[in-house]
Amino acid sequence: MRLKLTKVFQKVPEGYIGFVEELPGANTQGNTLEEARSNLEEAIELVLEANRMLSEEQIQGQDVIRESVFLSIL
């Protein structure tokens, strides 16, 4: 089982911009396509970490049940 995300890159006068279709907030830019790809990997990690931290703050001290989820993409 794997989660599949879609990275999108576009050439612009300043270089390249990139984002992940399924993950709002995960976007970046770079002078080259390789730099944009690398920056986007870091942006994905930062967005997921920030979302996790925000969630943990919101439920802190509450009685919750946590479960892992694995998504199968067709």
C-alpha cells in the first residue's frame, strides 16, 4: 500500500515553480528544475510536520484515539 502524490512543475521566467496537487501549502520555486524538485521534497516534509504539530496542539490534553492509516491508490 502506498500513497501517491502528484508533483507539478512549471517553467517561469525566474526558473521553475512547483507544487503538490493533493497537498495544499506544499509549493516552492527554484532556479533549475532539479533545485525546484529538491525544494519541493523539503516543502512536503515541512507541511506534514507543521500539520502534525498543529493537530497535536489542538488535541493536547484530550482523550483521543490515534490510528495509522495506509491508503491504497488505484
